[in-house]
Amino acid sequence: MFLIVHNPLSSNKKSKKTTLKYVNFFKKKHIPFRLRSTLKIKDFNDYLEKNNHITDILYLGGDGSINYLINNVDIQKIKQNIYLGKSGSGNDFLRTLKKYGKAEIMIGEAKTNIGSTKFINGCGLGFDGLVCHYVNNDSKKGKLSYFINVFRAIMKYQPVELDLVVDGKEYHYKKVFVSAIQNGIYFGGGMKVTPTADPTDEEYVVCVAHNLSKLFLQLVLVTIYPGWHKIFKKKVAILKGTNISILHPTETYFQADGEVMGNISKVEIKPFEKRMFYAFNKKEFKNKSAT
């Protein structure tokens, strides 16, 4: 039996229609399931132990919902298969996972000067964190929300000098806007920021946009969607490494899978643990019947 877990607050509380589509699909294919809200399950691990007839989990939600799962549940204790289904305003990790179908994903840990958090798709600070701060506080979230708030952040953010250490090698950049550390390929609702990222290995891809004017930054951001920003070799640095630390000269915003923390000046990133995830594909269940 499947357990379908949904977040009613996902996609700015508009996920109800998406959840209903999944429910109707399961009913149509006569696949046994139980539907539960993330708000109604206090202890997910305990719930699964008490309901051992559940064989598979379909977890619905965007990047933020998946981030909640990996930070609040001991996923290594979950014996069931975990399927991820699209249902949120941001589904960047699922975009990457769909390219694999299923994969052992390396979950990362980010230790900051005020606390630690795990991430599955990516994280970033400074300009990247400010954009997510604006998006999360936008009362009119929609398809253009990220795009609009990027330009709000461009007007507000002042570029800084940034020190990075990647696997022991030191880097220093001036006039830095974007500093993203990615496990997945995409961020910002489909922007291909790190096309070479592989979430199954221990290496993260760091993208640093530096020595930029605000006008040139807008050009770089446009080229990120298809992944062409790499052509600006003097403006965009792409680094790879397992252990990464970033020192920001002032306290700033930091985001992990779109979830924002404030007053951050230092971040250390490393691999944490692996877990198998499946991208839910209706075609695979086309001929599945009740058992």
C-alpha cells in the first residue's frame, strides 16, 4: 500500500488541486493508498512503524517540502521506497531526479555560524539568499515570482568580496553577486545553473558570478536558463569539491533548498548521507493493479 503524503501549504496553499490529481490517478489504477497531510503526522518515523503494511511512500511537495523531510525525519530508518512527486512552487530537485528516474542521492550538510541544516538540491548566500527571502515573503507567488524578486534583489544587493575554500584550495573574488553551491542541476524554477552537477556523488558544484555590474548581471541571469553562462569565463567561476567553506564579509541571508536563514557570515558544506529516491512516473504504474 502507498502512503501519499502532501503538504497543504505547498505552492502558496494551491497544492490541493495537484494532490487531487494524484489521488484520482491512484483510484483509477486501483492502487491501494492512504492520504495524509504533513501537518497531521507528528512523528513520521513512528507513524511508519505503527503502519507496517505501507510499502511505498509518495511524498508530494516542492523543494521546501523535501527539505523539511530530510531535516525533520530520520530517512535512514524508513524502509519503504520514497517516491517524490511534483507539487510546489519550486521543483528544481525533482527536475534533476527525473533525469535518473531513481538514484542514491547524496544529502549535504551546511554548518553556519548560527546553526546547521541539511540540503538536497543546493544552497547559497548573499544575493542568492536575498532572492529566496523575497520570494518566501511574496504574498503573490506565481510563475513569475522568482523572476520579479531577482530584480528586486539586484536593486537592493551590494556586491561583496568573497573568500572560498574548496577542498583546501583558497579562492578570492571581488564584486560577487551569485554564490551558489549545488547538488542538483537547477535552481530558481528551472535555471540550469550547474549543468555538470551529479547528486549521486560527493562533489558539489560552486557557481560564483563576480566582477559584475548590475546591468551585466542581468545578462548573465538570462543565460543561466539554458546553461550558457559558462561562456563568461572571466565573470563566472565554476568550481567542484567535496568540502567547501565560504566567508561573507557581512551578515547576510543564506538559503538551503529555498529555506532561508538570516545573519549568516560563514558556511561550511560537506556530504552527510545517502538515500535512494524515486521520481514518481505515472507511466511506470500504468498497468499496476491492486494487490
